[in-house]
Amino acid sequence: MNNLISVSNLSKSFGSENALSNVSLDIKRGEIFALLGPNGAGKTTLISCICGLTTQTAGNIRINNYDTISNFRETRKLIGLVPQELPFDSFESVYNTCQFSRGLFGMTPNDVYIKEVLKSLSLLEKKDLQIFGLSGGMKRRLLIAKALSHEPKILFLDEPTAGVDVALRKDLWELISNLKKKGVTIILTTHYIEEAEQLADRVGIINSGKLVLVKDKADLMQEFNKKSTIITLRKKMQRLSKELKDSNISLIESGNKIKYISANGESNNLQSILNYLSKEKIDYSEINTVNNSLEDIFLELIEKNEH
Ligand SMILES: Nc1ncnc2c1ncn2[C@@H]1O[C@H](COP(=O)(O)OP(=O)(O)OP(=O)(O)O)[C@@H](O)[C@H]1O
Ligand SMILES: [Mg+2]
């Protein structure tokens, strides 16, 4: 069976508020799945339900064919969770925190493995330090080390790089890719769309508790692949001439630039714009073309979903 996690018709309400409404989602073995969505969309709630930290109002979740409620222990053991909030501030040392967490899942102590994990997170030299002596970024890394301590098959990362500096973010991306190579299935939430663009095999977008889209990242980027071409004029244009009237062509920056959005390699309109400019002897200094990023696609989808 290819699906490691199966979420079926999951709903979760807090009082009268529906944090999740009828969410169904399969996570494939070995993939990196990125869950995107605005603040309050339900990302953390979905993760909490899958990890058994909160009980769903309706629906069910199976991990490796075990139900997360009736077989809580079996399923929880498979999971490493890196929570969104920094929960700890204790006198315990970095090393003991990891070894203790490993023990909680019934695993015998493994000095070599824990040191290897700490090393991969650049925490080895801090192993004897008490947690309150760590910086914010180090605490976040410790959360990851702790989540990995019992050698889980599935890793949930809830905004793993929030508040982490750029260099460290790149290191964490590498660590996540390496875990995937070792066969760990990874589900991450992030507000850095670039992160999803870099790491994910598939992307899910959640908005107001509803899963609005699940797609292969590559397909998503292909399907919504649009280019914006900006032509910088040497002289301002007051209004767009009738000949150029098209929903994909607009005047921007007070008439100093023409913007043209084209889909999937179509370029007829660009030719007509250039022909028109040359006929009217309007000079231009620059033509720039940029591809839509996953961020543009995300914003477009959220906007569509809200209307
Ligand atoms: N324990 C709780 N009690 C009451 N309401 C809750 C609780 N946990 C979450 N909610 C509500 O459920 C909704 C979804 O919250 P959730 O934390 O899942 O969002 P999120 O997508 O993780 O957002 P963020 O990007 O800000 O982390 C929100 O409206 C939130 O207020
Ligand atoms: Mg959250």
C-alpha cells in the first residue's frame, strides 16, 4: 500500500467554530507534503488530529492501516512532531532531553544515534547545555532533534523555519531532504512559499478549514504557469490604445510600463504590442519577462476561494 496516512472526512469544531470541515487527504509513503494556508486556516489543528493530540469531531485517520484513536500508541510511535510553539524552557540538558524523549516511545538509549542527530542539527557542541541557555533558533533545532530521537517513520514539521535565520533555513532544508532520502515521510506547514517550492513533492492548500487543493507541485506550477512581460516605455502612455485592448494587457506605473500576462507559451499579443509600438514610434528601453512563482499561484487560489 502506497498511502501511509489516510485522513477521511475529518471535521473538528471548537464550540461553534469549525476549524476543519470534511477534510480527506492521503499522504504517500516517502513523500514531502507541504500544507499551505493563511493564519487560522486549520493547519495545526489537522496535524494535532493526525498526531492524536486532539480528538476529531468526525471522520477517521489511519496511519499504516492503524486507526489513530483505537491504536493511538502504535500510530504515535511512528510519528515525530516538531510543534509550532516552543514548549520548553527547562534545566534539562540538550542531550538528556533527546534521550528521555526516545525512552518515552519505548526505545532503548542510543548514544551514537542521538549524537548523530545533534550533529546534523549543529547542536553537538551544545549537548550538555541546559535548554534555557539556548538561543531561539537553537531551541527550534532542538525541537527537531527531539522529534527525531525515537527514529520516527513520519515527521511533522509545523512551521519549522519560523524565526530561523537564512543560513540556518538552508541547512534545515538540506536536513529535510536527507531525511526524505532515508525514507522518512515528511509533512510540513510553512508560510514561506519558497520553502514549499524547494522541498515539496506535493502541495495542499487549506483555507477556512477546507482543503481547497492537493496537487503535485510540478503539475501545479505547470498548470498555473503564466509569464508576466513588462515593457518599460521611454515616454508615458496616457491610455491604452484600442488596438491593444485585451484583458491580459494593462498600463501600469502611471503609464510608464505596459504589462502583459501570457499563459503557456502563447506570445501573439506580445508581437502585436511590439508592432503597435513600432508603428506609433513609441520607444521602449526594456522588456522583462518573469515566471509566476508558487507564491503567485497560492495567492490567486486563496483569492478565488474567498470569492
Ligand atoms: N484549542 C483551541 N480552542 C479553540 N479554538 C481553536 C483551538 N485551536 C485552534 N482553534 C481555532 O481553529 C482555527 C484553526 O487554527 P489553527 O491553529 O489550526 O490554524 P493554523 O492554520 O495552524 O494557523 P497559523 O498559520 O496561524 O499557525 C482557528 O480559528 C483557531 O482559533
Ligand atoms: Mg499553526
